[in-house]
Amino acid sequence: MKAPALPRPSLNQETLLFEPATPAEGALRAVLAFPSTYSVGITSLGFQVVWATLARRSDVDVRRQFTDQGDPPHGGAPSGGRGRGALSGRGGGPALDLFGLSLSWELDGPVLLDLLERRRIPLWACQRGEDDPLVFGGGPVLTANPEPLAPFFDVVLLGDGELLLPAFIEALQACRDAPRAERLQRLARVEGVYVPALYTPRYDADGTLRAVEPRDSAIPPRVTRQAWRGNTLSHSTVITPEAAWPSIHMVEVVRSCPELCRFCLASYLTLPFRTASLDEGLIPAVETGLAATRRLGLLGASVTQHPQFGELLRWLDHDRFDDVRVSVSSVRAATVTAQLSRSLANRGSRSLTIAIESGSDRLREVVNKKLAREEIFQAARHAKEGGLSGLKLYGMVGLPSEEDDDVEATADLLLALKQATPGLRLTLGVSTFVPKAHTPFQWEGLRPVAEKRLQRLGKRLKPKGIELRPESHGWSVIQTLLSRGDRRLAPVVAAVRGQHESLGGWKRAYRAVRAGETDPAPLPLPPPPPWAELVEGCWTAERVLPWAHLASGLPEATLWRHRLEALERAPREALERDPLEGPASVPGEPATSVAS
């Protein structure tokens, strides 16, 4: 018997925290899509902010699209048969000018193609004509390394939407009646706007990437990520009980992180570290949301490093906020006090989250985690003293130079914490290290031994009553593939549709593309490199990185120096490379080729 379909969340339960503009005659017709369900997508603060930024403009008529539903299409009531808002600009209703996608997870790439197909938009940018919308995207995945998905996008916005979206829309309005090629040329001159079709990857005969170069001198050789530096940061623009976090008002307290852990995309990619003004940003944002809900989420990579975070909590102690439930994202362990824990417990929080990365003192030094063992124990004691019932810790396995003893040290630390704070529920979330673009460890490969080390942690901790929440090692492998790849991966993304939810599906698609067994891409691309080279290989300083033409955060030479400083703390035997990987090198030394 077929299971009954689950009811769709209702968009009618939304409470907007902004006033949408009435679209003017001739406004740009835009669809903003999210590659997941409504409940997941509407919980994304970045998606909310981009949507509200466009919806506040009278020169843009924007509609949302999720995988299960969306706003009514332009010019009519919801369509039938293909989901709400599923009509396209190709014979299915009024033509679209823009189709945008917010991408925050590497594995959502194939879903992008499904959304394009649903709109009857050609999947490959080179196949789109004058009647097709410009397909644009943004978010951390595309800002870090858009290259595996670049052939599917006309435009990629690199950086913070507060700056990029107004400049992008105004530039497009100024040339909207021009031919498609001219529009793209004009947009490519806007800071932070990357037009992949105007940049050509150059490969050696053996497939080695040598450069990604502009097609003509009018196009900037490098595109620089744009960073918002205002006194305010983002906050929710819509409240709904149908969100994955129901009826919560999210307020961004800080952006980036000053700690610069050597693996951390959230820190390096979003530099500089910025804090919202208490009086001009945080308090007005909180007031706006609490007029609609009594749930408040304070977000940021390390919210307690805001210099006035304590003042914000004291302001929330007013009687009128007695029924407000407050939760915070990850906090720096050294900032956890009994008073902080008590304030959060009084506001309905049951636990705190801290990132320790490893129980090994040496390995924390390697990754620049400025955290002493005693500070971890102190955070646990303060959490318990303040009335919290749980402490969540985040760690990693497979970090560069990690040895078996380091993993044992993590298990030992958790067991000692449990003994030192009886009654405090401990949870360890642990993932496999994934090399990320624009970080010092971007040259390091994923280590296959990490999978066994995840299993080892489970064997030691679960029998002792410590909850272990491991991230799928298979997902980490796929993330690595996409976070380090170049445009040669685009045919793999196209081929894996329908089987992209398993590592086996990605491996089959990869083999098929390398063997020439899939439909050829409509643009010249060499086959992708050997799987192990891309996923597990440790790269030399001379290797041209797929994202080298995209400037973000710190210069490559600085990142390399941070890498060397980190690995100087590692024992020599922990740095020995596989024959596959080749030796480590330093700038100026000849690169060693990787055998296929």
C-alpha cells in the first residue's frame, strides 16, 4: 500500500519582517531557488536575506522556488502538475530575466540541474540563448570554489550579498536590453561578479591545469570577493513555524572568526572578522524579531567573541523578555563562564556547543586551535554549574599529521570529561577533515585512514555512555572531490544526477566520464584527473589551484606560510607522503608530477 503523501508546509504561515516593494511595470522577473525543501531552505539565513534584498526593490519581481514548492509564478496562479511556480521562460509563462540559486553545501550541485530542468532552462550556460534567463548563484560553496559548477552558471557572485546584489542588479538594469553576450561582458566588470564563460582554463597535454585566463583584456584577470563592512549584519526576514527551526528569529552576531584555524573555511573565506554594533545592529534586529516570535537564535562562528556579547545578554534580562527562549551557535570554549551558562539556561537553552577539533594538545597546536586542555574542562564545569544539562563538542579525524595516538587522546579527553562532570550529558560530533579552498590546508588531501579512526572513536566512547555523532565519511569524500575540483568535474555533476546521494553513485559517474561513456559536454574539457589524485593527493606549492584567479581573504603566499608554520609542529614521520601524493615542496622548488 502506498504511503500517503506528507502535507506541504504552508507558505501562508509566514510572518514577514520587512515590507516587500510593489514591482514596477517592466521589473526584472526573477526566481530565487534553493536546492532543498521549503522547510530547509527557509531556515537558511543567507537565502532569506538575498530574497528580502531583491523583494524590497521595485525594479525586481522575485519569486522563490524550493524542491517541493514555491511562490506563485509570474503572471498567474500556482501551476499544476510540476509543483508551485514551476513554469519557465520557455513556452511556459512569462519569460524570466534571472534565475538565482543559493548554494551552501557542495553536494547540492546536482539538485541545481534538476531545478534548471524543471524550469526548462538549458543546463549548460553555453547552450542558453537570448530568450533564456541569466542563471546566477552565490553562497559559501560558490565563493570558495565555483569551478566544478561554473559551466552551469552565467554569473557567480563572490562574497557578501549586502554589497553584491545591489551592484549586480543596477548593472544589469543598465544593460538589460543589450544582447546576452554584451550583458555578460558588462556584468564581468562589476567588482565581485564572476562570469565563467569569459575565462578559459588552459591545460597541458597531460591534463594538468596551467591557468584560468580572461578571454580578452577588458575582463579583469582576477575577481575579488566582496566583504560587507557595515555596522549591521544579517537577521531573519521571515518567521514561520514550518521552518526546520520553527518560529525562530536568527540574528547574526559576528561574521568570520579571528582564530584562523588552519582548516577553517568559515574563518579564512569570510575575513575580516566583523561584529555587529550593539546599539545600531543587534538590539534593533532583536526587537524586530521578538515582535513576531519568542524564540531567538544568536548566530556566528564564535558569538561570545563579540566584545559586547555580555551586554546583549544583560539587555535580554529585562522583564519583557522573560518568556523569550535564547539559543546560541558554537562558542569559544575559553569564553564559557558559569554566568553565561546560567543566562542561557534561564532562557531555555539546555546545552552549549564548543569546537575542540582534537583531544591531542599537539594536534590542536598544529591547526592553530588556541585552546588548552584545562580550558575544555573549565567550560564543561561552568556549563554544569550554570544549569545546562549537556555539552556538545565538535572534533575532526584525518587532520594533517594526525596519528593514531591523537585519536586515542580525543577519546581519553571525552572519558575524562565525563568523569569530571558527572550528570552532564556529553555529545561528540566528529567529521573527517576536508581540504577547503582559500585555507592553509587546501594543499592537503583527504586521508583514507580517517574512516577507521571514526570507527575507533565509536568503539571507545559509545559503551561509556557518550553519544557520538559522526558525519558520513562518504559525504566527506564527495565534498573533497567538489571542493578541490576544476571545470573537468562538471560532466561528472551532470552524469551523477539520480544517484548523487551515495558515494558509489559518484564513483560510477566519475569512472564513466573518464572512460568517455557519458554524453559529451557541449564544451571542450579534458577528462577529470584520477580520483585519488584529486581526493587524496597532497599538492605542491607550484600546482595551479582551480580557484587561483579568484581572490578571497589572504594571499596564497600567506596561506602557504600558515601551512608551513602548522606542519613545523608535526613529527616528521607524520608528514611522510604516499608514493601517489609525491613529496611536499616549498615555493621555488620544482613540482613533482603525480602519476596516473
